[in-house]
Amino acid sequence: MAKSGDSCTFCGRTSRDVKLLINGINGAICDECATQAYEIVKEQLGKKKSKLDINREDLPKPEDIKKFLDQYVIGQNDAKRYLSVSVYNHYKRLLQDETNDDVEIEKSNIIMVGSTGTGKTLLARTIAKLLHVPFAIVDATVLTQAGYVGEDIESILTRLLQAADYDVESAERGIVFIDEIDKIARKGDNPSITRDVSGEGVQQGLLKLLEGSVVNVPPQGGRKHPEQKMIPVDTKNILFICGGAFDGIEKKIAQRLNTRVVGYAASKDTAQVDCNNLLKYITPADLKSFGLIPEIIGRLPILTYLNPLDRQALRNILTEPKNSIIKQYIKLFAMDGIQLTFDESVYEFIVDKAMEFKLGARGLRSIVEAIMMDAMFSMPSENKKELQVTLEYAKEQFAKSDVNRLQVAG
């Protein structure tokens, strides 16, 4: 501790005027000057550091990104290509050198349209895993316009900050996946004449986030802690990926396709349309008809779709990905020293039931869980070290489960 007569070499204040004075060989520094020096060093080093932990040479190319996605997500090649290129261009934009050519590359937020269980969330989560960036999933259905019961729009960035351990610089290059974006659509194609606090009001609030602006974010979430200090977060380098089922949008696509041509050529053109997958023909105009406002559509320039899962896709999802459902259960049993095997016919039975439920890939998990529940309950206490699941066993277990009542009428 310094003597009372000592003073700070930088500001000249004595030990009586400051909380702490640190002595060196030929001088001293007070706590306030040390804090300011730390901030200056941090700022200057931050300017020299790359905005990403990786450089241009190490950034995965679009083909590499797609190959990584292929390990975890079955099919959906069109969506993977769009996502791979968009993510690659986004991070190239962050790594670009400072130039004076006045060409500013704008970010390309993405919107994915596809029915439930087709892999929208899994695609976004897998890309975040590849790039090692903060990733947050937000459900749009809980958001409301500021001042109303529900979560504020800024809570989206609160989740991202939490994922980044409140490292603002890290959060500002993260990825946010906004799920159920279709649930905030306004009820008609015309602007609402009444206050739509959970629909059009949320869309208006999202505009500043998607476009890129400095937003004051409550670190613990909104109105519960009004005294908390706000954290400014710049969203211009945050990649937003939106996803939604847009249930019923096929009707709007069909109407548009049917009214495109008139007369004898109509039947000829309509015959070339794949009526089983109308989402492949989706355009921004269809999103507007569904209830998204033009301003938010303009801030989501990359529009892609996910194919409905057919029987073969469900069969592949069951066993092929690195974290497939079957591999997860085999690992769970192996942790108890039990070798779990399945007959090939069991896979076909599971896929048959999943097709009946019409719940996509999520239905597979429920069915397998129903079949394995009794074994998972009793076998850890028994001395059996092997379990082979046969078709008869699977049918018997599934028949007495509650899941059997979930069947959707054809």
C-alpha cells in the first residue's frame, strides 16, 4: 500500500484522493487510471483482432458446409444448398477487409418454409455447431408488442447473450433461429385496423433487429428487473434464420399457379406442377398473402423450402444420421452394459406408424419411446445383458402404449 504522500504518475492525485494506489519502480498508478488503461488496451487489441475466431482460409466452403449437414440431416438438398451459400457469404462479409470502394455487402437473413418435423431447427442448430458461434432458438409465439403481457422483442437478444456467456462481441456474430414465424402473421392480407399485439405488432418490432441496429438489451429479460443496466448489442452482423410450417399456404400457392395461365394452355401447364409438394413453388408473394408484412419479407431475402418427408426419408432418418434415434437408444442401453439390437422389420413397422401419425421425424421418437419404455424401466435392475427387439415385441409394446391413440384419421 502506498504512503499518504505518494501520487499517481498519470493523473497526479494522491492516495487520499483515490481508493487504491499501485507503486512501481519509478512511479505509481491509481485504480481509476488502471481501469482506463485496461479499457484502452482492450479497445485497441479488439480493433486488430479478427471479427471471427477463424480466418478466410479456414472458413468452411459451401460444399463443406453441406457435407457436414448431410451427416446429421437426411435429404432437404435444396434447403442445405441455400443455407450453405447464405451462411458462407454472411461470414465472408464479416471477414472482409476494410476497403474504400463504397461497396457494402448486406447480410442475407433466411426464411425456411416446411411442415413440422422436416428438420428446420436441426439445420440451424447443426450449422451453429459447425461454425462454433453462439446460437439461440426463440419461439415467435411468445413474443408480443412492447408494453403487453408476454416477452418483448429484445428477449431474443437476451437469449443470444446468455448463449455467449454475456460476451457481447461474440454474441454480435452469432446465429438466431426464430421458430414459428408463421404464427405472428396477421389475420388477413390487409393492414390491421385494430391493434394486433401478437401478430403484426411483433413483425413491426422485429424489423430493427433483422435490418441491423444497436438495441439496448435487458440482460435478465425485460420488465421483471426494471433497475438492471441495459447492454447495447449491434445486430447488423447477427444472422437471423426464420422457420415456420405456414400451414395452409399450399392453397395460396395453388391459387396463384392456377391463375397464371388462361385458356387451353392451362391444363398443359398445370400438369407439370408437382401437386404433392407445392412448397417448391413458393414466392415472397405467397408469404405476403399468408400475412407477413412486406417490410419483414424484404429483410428475409433468402427464401427456401423443405420437402415433406416420404417413407424412404423417414426410414433413413431412423438409422443413418450420426445422432440417429436408433443410435441414441443403443447408446443409452450400452451405458447399462446392455447390447440392444433391432430386427429390420421393426424399422419398417416404426416408419409405417410414423406415416400414419403425420408428425414427421418427431413422430419417430415417440413411437420408439413407446416400444422401449418397459425395457428401459425394468432392464437396468435385471442381470440381462442383451435385448433383441423383434417385430412381435414391438407390436405388443406399441399396442398397449398411450401413443397408439395418437393416430390421425386418414
